[in-house]
Amino acid sequence: MNGRLHCLLAGAAVVSLAAGGLTLAAAQVSGSGTGLRYGPPDKSALNYVSRCLAATPPRPIELYDRGGWYITEDLREQLREREGDIEGIAMVWKLKDRPRAVYQWNHEGEFNRDVVVCLDVSGKVIRSESKYTPGDSEPNQRWIYIHTLATAGHQQSLQGSGRFTDRQGHPMGRPHLTPEDQDFIAGERLYRTWNDFDFAGLVGKQGQ
């Protein structure tokens, strides 16, 4: 989470809360990132959340990271007011007052990472998918690294696997990785319980 995103919104970041859940109309932040859309969750991330909940997602608790995590009633407005000068955002969906799905995006240097996580009723992670995307300063860094966790075996322990795709999502072999790339992937932070999230206590105190 080190590093700060210094960029301007390209157009309006439009996140609407429809009756029954969050729908993403359009959201794009431009600047020193990947050149792809990043920040608010895309359709595939929201579909993942729907599968986590086995229901239409309710309105999420929205947070942003700017030297510390803060809950906001209107993430779109925070993005606009701060002109994209935000290190990360998160959304937490609760069922019966318990967090059951989390989306988080962070910008570190030139790298972007987003993760979507399913939690059981006790707060244990039962599956997740993380995407790491390098910046554009190196023309050969046109890959995305995807890491998945899923429960397996009688003990229902988390098993991880990773793969590379191109920017269009097509499978590809392991690309040439710089030492920085290798450190970035090896240093991946894995979430295994709700309490692993930096903002877990903040959301817990909110009482929603």
C-alpha cells in the first residue's frame, strides 16, 4: 500500500447504487497506472461478489485509503473531490451484519492490484482472486498476474495457484520478469480471514 496515486479522473467516475445493489455505470481513473480501467470494481468483480453472497449484493460499505482508511457515504464524490489522489478503495458487503464479500484496489508505485474475496459466516476466506497489473513504463510488461485461492480437501484449507494472461485476458506463458516484478509477485499479501484487512476494525465499529 506504499506509494500514492497522483492522477486525474478521466471523465466522471460514475458508481450508482440501484435498488438491490451496486451497479457500475462507468469508472475510469487515468494517470500513471496501467492504461486499463482500475479502481471501482468492474462487471466481473461484481459478478464474483454476487456468487459470494448467492444473492443480489446489498449496498456496500465504501472506503478509501489516503494515508489511512476512511469510510465514506459517497465514494464517487471522494474520487471527484480528491482528483484521484487516493491510494486505494474498498467495498464491503454484509449479510446479517457480517462481512461476506470484499473488493479492494490499491496502487503501489506503478503497479495496480485488485482483489475480490468471499468470506464465510465466521469471517474465514473461502475463495479469492487477485489481479496484479504492472505500469506502462516498461513496454514489455504487458501481462497480468492472477492469483486464486480456494478451499480444498477435508480440512477445507486454502490452496493457491497463479497464472499469467495478456491485457485482453488470454492465457500466456511466464513472461520475462524483472527483479522488481519477481519481488512484487513473491511479496503478494494473502487474505485468509476478515481480520487480515487493514480496515476490518473500522468497518466493525460502524455497526451496520
